[in-house]
Amino acid sequence: MWLTSVSSQTYEANGIHSNDSDEKNEALIYGKRLSSVGPARVTGDLMYEPSNMDLAMKLHYLRVVYLFEVEAMEVLTMPRFKEAIFEWLCYYYESCGRLRREDTHGRPYIKCNDCGIRFVEVKSSKTLQEWLQLGDHSLQHRLLVPDHVVGPELAFSPLVFIQMTALKCGGLAVGLSWAHILGDAFSVAEFMNLCGQFLKGLEATYPANLNKSPPNNAHKPSKPSSTLGSGPLSLKQVSPVGDHWTFPTPCDMATFSFHVTATQLAQLSTKTGPFAALSAAVWRAIAKVRCGPEPNTITVVTRGVANGKAEDSLLRNNQVVSSVEAHFHVATAHIDDLAMLIHNEAQDERAQIEEVVGQNPGGSDFIIYGSNPTFVDIGGADFYGFEVKGMKPRLVNCFVDGIGGGGVVLVLPSPKSGDHEVDDNNGKIGDEGRIVTLILPKVYMEELKKELKEEWSLIA
Amino acid sequence: MAPSVSSLKTKYIKLGYQYLVNHFITLLLIPLILSLSLHLLQQPSSSSSSSRLLTTLHTHLTPFQLLSLTLLISFLAALYYTSRPRAVYLVDYACFKPPLTCRVPFSTFMEHSRLIVHDQKSVEFQMRILERSGLGEETCLPPAIHYIPPNPTMEAAREEARFVIFSCLDNLFKRTGLKPKDVDILIVNCSLFSPTPSLSAMVINKYKMRSNIKSFNLSGMGCSAGLISVDLARDLLQARPNSNAVVISTEIITPNYYQGSERAMLLPNCLFRMGGAAIFLSNKAAYRRQAKYRLLHVVRTHRGSDDRAYKCVFEVEDKEGKSGISLSKDLMAIAGEALKSNITTLGPLVLPASEQLLFLFSLIGRKLINPKWKPYIPDFKQAFEHFCIHAGGRAVIDELQKNLQLSDEHVEASRMTLHRFGNTSSSSLWYELSYIEAKGRIRKGDRVWQIAFGSGFKCNSAVWKSLKSDKKPMEDSPWVDCIHRYPVHIPDIVRL
């Protein structure tokens, strides 16, 4: 039914309009229809209480885009699809709830009232190939995934938006807009992978876990930090936003994604993993092209471990947030030194972050991404595990919104080898390439791209 | 609290009185028969007295006269037999079970309202209504209404009609073994959606029914149209021997979702939900064994001659030209009056003699002795074992429970149907009956009273008698997956 009727009426709900919404961009997608999908069964009277770490991430939003080939659309018929989604959401009822504030301190919590996630159906006049070949990756960011924020009315703001874009060639783009308070990118990957299972026909046989709230202050400092006295470097307090959880980025950001093959990774640095090597390369390049003081401190976000087996399948902000400080000139440093610094000297600041946030959970607002240039390692996230009828995505991209002026660099998994776009893996490093998505200030993006191309041949 | 001695005494007196009056004829005849038999036994030659009677007859009547007498008696018997109305059996019925993907929790309803209705006060009004409505979190709206803003095209409305009606009919045909080609009478009632060709034509087209089928499509008759259809089916079945009738009661929500901000017109949005039922009625003797109920009475009361009653449920356009149903504030009072009218007619048909006598005495007493006496409300619990009160809203059920002095268990079916399915308009009575059956409460010989109110203002009642005790739980009942959770306690106000 949703494919046959086309309405040219666009209705924005809880969304911010992108700045460059000229007619050309609007024509790329059309026929927007909004509805809500929620759990098939009544959840009951449950509350989900985010931890301090969750609250620290509340101004950030993850935007994930899954692109599927031709034939993905044919296998999705509306009733079957929605049935699967409703069954799936029984297991993630906290994502279907709405935020409230506690009476005493105004600390946000989620009332699991089955309100649902917002479901957007859209059509596109471009084929999958055309989308992949678009030079401006910010269009993927802006058009294929909803740019929602929480607020201004907490009680009526969905935490998650899903957009289904029917591409001209019969392909499908699934855009997930995720409030970071619910969990990190790894949680998102698991969230969507279970959806894929239900689409495949998984029957819900076990009841949903009724006790999902994360433990508070779960992170103890692993090693004594020299910055204990001055507070975490990765956390920056911003002026209070009240109930409208949006952080206006201080400068115009540009988005660019590129693929790095395994061979190229080997050429970068062999001493550490691909993430450290790539982060080092980009950090150095930023230091070179950015005007003003060098970015000596960066934030590094890597995968954290769950607190026990039971926590494995739950939505959590388990990511390790660390600061890396360079006491030498970054722009001229050797990439291996930087990579080693990132790999070995990252200071886990989670305990401090939780302490600071815990002091005034209802009143203070913070950002982590972008407070310094932030490098996020989600190369290990199983994004390609989200299958639609046995078909893996052609490409998965991830963006972050609500970030600070430092910008964010995301290192994502690349499509699994077997796909013609990925070069042959010569086996040296032991895994496939990576996709790097840069969300950095527009002012130096072009120069940065040139630098990466010239210095490392990373960009074609 | 233990009943006091005096109330126990009153109870026994009442029971004794009821037994005396209700079985008056029996009690009168027993001594008469006893005395007659004693008298006969006391006769010395009792057997010869009867034979003497026969020979007297034999000698005084010629064979011709005897034959005429026999013929007369058989003629009168045949006349009596054929002039009796045909029994109308309810063979079976099927209710529509909405898919869980159409579920509308309170929070979703309120959120969508907030995004569509621009008047903040109207949104708050809707929230207050919803909190006190008695609905649960599993009621369903059709897919077109789930969009923000809703997308009520004619095609979407037809789609809903097809979905609901065909689902019920498939279920009904499967349950009863009835073939579509064997349907002689088809009646569809849907108040607010009346396309061309009609919904009954849509059914005939889909199921390839016979060309000489008698089809009817009732629209605009409100929530009590289900019983009007049953009444129509009954009249037709009386006129046609050996016929099958299928009645489809539904309400198509898609085209009637009010999208403005007028408060009186937002009320139906909060209460009306997706639902439908298909009922198979027959007068064929072959179905007698399979049938679940027999239709005893249908009583229809129309208060349209009173202007106030006529206008109390009215379809209007608001200032912005958006149409919706406006409910007036004195709806409950009018419903009460309509109910009184209806039970005044129904009472003599169903109440036992004891209650009717009491009512008569009370009436005489109020007219002749003291007008200030409280009118005696007959105890309908004596006439019926089960009550299906149209789940129009919590207020309606409360009002009827108070007026008829029913216990919580009597109105449980209505309240639970309102909670699980919302106000499904004309089909809600069938969901309620389905609830009672799912609970295993129906026994052979039980009488069920279905009562519905509707725009106009109408109050219609139907009385059914159960022909079998329902032991087997049905897998395709709409209650099958949730009956174990019911009854639930429904708080006065649900905090959203």
C-alpha cells in the first residue's frame, strides 16, 4: 500500500530542516509519509533509567544508512514487513518509549509506554548507483536518514526514526536515526541485525527482558589518570538546552566518505591496527591543514566490553571514551608514533565523565563528539549483519549529529570481500579494508582531502 | 459484609413470592389433577366409566360427524402450526480480529493528535477523555489512520472494508461450512461508509454469490444497526422458508476520522475502533442441531420524534469545513429515556409473571395511591442470564448498570470488550457474546439480551436463547490469545 500511493505533501515532525534544502535536493526524494510502529504486545508499566554515561551522550545522534541492491524492494510487502517490525520491537521496547524527567532532580528517564518509533516512507528518483556516485556525501546524510532531534516536547519526541527510501532501480535505502542516549553504534548494529532476523521470519518464542536499565557508574578508572584533577578532556559542558536536545554545531560541517583497502592500510602503519593507523593519518593531516593552534588533544572512542554475558544483547553506551594528548608537534610527527600514542596512551575517561555528569544529571548538558577532534572506531560493528531476505547491504555508512566544532572521524567496516568494489585482500593485515567518514569543518575539508590524497594516496 | 438477618428474610420472601407467581398455573393444576384422579380412583368401576364415555360418544355420533370432527381438529392443529412464526436460528458468527500491527497505544494516539490537531486545549481534552475512556492499549485503528496526518482516501476506506469484511466472512464460512452459493439473504450494515457499488455488492462480487440473492445495504443507522439488520433478516426469514441469511455488521473508520479541533467532534476519534462481525442466521431445520442460539425477540424503539433525541448524535461540518460526528452533552439522559422506552415494550415479553405483577402493582399504586412512590424497576436478571450492552463508552455501561441494577459480572463482557477492542460500533455486541462464550459461561437454555443504542436516537434489543452449552474453546475467537488475562481491573483514570 505504501508503494502505490504517492503524496507530494512533505510533513516534518520533530525534524530540523537542513540548510541546503534547495529544490534540486528536494527532488531527489519525494512522497514522504510518516507513521509510527511500535511493539506488537503491551509492554506494561516499565521504566528505563539511563546511566550517567548515557546522559553524557544525549545531545548526539547516530545516523546510519544501509543501502541495498535491486530486488530488496520486491521481497518486502507491507503487511509482512510491518508485522516483522512490530514483533521485533517487542524486544526493544525501550526504544519505543518516551522521555520524562524525574520530579526531584529533573533527571531524564524513559517511560516504556509503547509510543513507538517514527517510520518514514519515501521514494527516490535516483538509482542505487547514482546515490553511490554522488560526490556530496552529505546528501546521503541529509536525505536518506531523518535528521530528528529530541524535543522540544520530551513526551512527544521519538528516540528513533527509521526511513525506508524506495530507490528508482528497485533498491532500498534504510536510514536509522538514533538518539545516542539509548546506546552506542555497536548496540545499533545489534538492534538492526535482530530486525533482519525477524524480516527473515524469526518467530518470537522467548519473552522480552523486563529489566533493561543499565547499571550506574559501572566504569572504574583502569589506570590512574594525570588529568583526574582537571576533569575529563573529552567532555565539554555546553549551555543548558532544556528539553530541546539539539546542539547547533558552531561551524559549517562537510561530510566525506572514502574507502580504504587492506593494502592501503598496510602501507600506512603495520605497528597497530587499522583504526589507530587511519586516525593517526587523519590527525596529522588535520594538524597540517587547520589554521590556528594544533589539535594536541583528541578524543578516541572505541568498543567497550559488556558487563557480563547477560548484558551482551542489551542496548548500552559501552564505548570507551578516551583522550589522547600529544606532547609533540603533530603535523610533523611520524605516523607510527601517533598510531602508537593512540593505541597505547589513550586515557579512559569514562569514570570521570560519569562523575561529572552525575553531579547535576537533570540540569547540565554536555557533548563528547567534537569537543576535540573525535575518532570513532566502529570497524568491529556488525553493520553488514543486517540482512533483508538474505541479502547483505551494498554499503553501510554512519554519521553523527549534534557534534562540536572539533569534528568526528568514523572508521567503519567495509562491505565484506566478495563484493566487486573491495580489492583483493592480500592477507597481510588479516582483515578487509575500512570506510572512513569525515565530518569536519567545511573550511579545511578540501585541503584535508588533498593532503590525504597526496600524502597517503588514501583518496582516489 | 455478611448479609443481615432482615435482608436474608426479605430475600427468602422474595424467592417464595417469585416461585408462587411464576409457577401459579402449575401449582393450581396439581391439586386439581390430584383431586380428579382421587375421584376417579374412588369410583367402583373406574375403567368402565371411561369405556362408558366412549360408547356414549360412539352411539351419539354418526361416522360422518366423527370424521368431520377429526378433520376439524386436525385442520385447527395445522392452522395453528403453520401460523406460528418460523424459528430463526443463529447458526454461528465470526468476529474480526484486528492485526497487532494496527495497534494504537494511548501514547501513540496522543502523540499523533499533538502533531495533527493544532489546538493545544483540544489535545488536552482528548487526553482527558482517553484517560477516563475505559479503553485498553490494544485497540486498533485502520492502517490509513496511522499516518501523520491520516490518509483517508476512498481506496484506503475500501481496503479497510475488504480487509475487515472478507476476513470475517472467510472465518464464518470456514466455521459453519456454509457455501457462499447457499446464501439467500445478505445484509450489510455500515453506518458511515457507503460507496457505490455498495458493500453488499462488494461481498457478492468477491464470493461469487447467486444472482437471485436478496441483498441489502444499510447505512447511516448508527451503532444499533446491527440489531436492525438482525430484525430485517428475521422478517425475511419469516417470509421465506428454507433460507440462509448472512448479516455483516461493521464500521469503517478510515473516512470518518475527524481531523479538526472541535472538542465535541473529537470524542468519537478517542473511542471508535476497527472491528466487524459476520452472523449466519437460518430457518432451515437442518441447521437446528448446529445452531448456537435461537432468536426469541427483537424490540426496536425510535425516539426520533423528539428533537433533542434526534440531534444528540449529529454529523456536522466544523468551521473549517471538516466533517465529523458531534455528540451532545445530554446523550446519557437521552440514552436513559430510550432505554426506559425499550424495556417498557420488552418487559412484558420476557419478564416472569412475578416481576410483571410487581410492576403492575407499583404502577397502580403510583397512579392511584401515592405518585411519590419510587417506580419499580423490574429485575431483568430474572429474565436473562447474560447481558451484552453495546460498548459505546464507559458512561453508557455505567448508566445501564445503574438503571438495571446489574452486578459487575453482568456488565463484565461489555467493559472488557471496550477495553480490548474499543467501541467497534454495531459489531461490539458480537465481541461481547464471544467473550462470554470464551469464558465458558454459556449453558443450554441461557437467555442473552443484546442491547444497543444508536444515532436517531434508537434503542434496540434482541433476545437469544442458547441451544447448546459451549464447552469447546474456539481457536479463531478474537479473544483466544488474551482471554486468560481477562477480566482486568480498569482504573477510573489511567495516567498517561
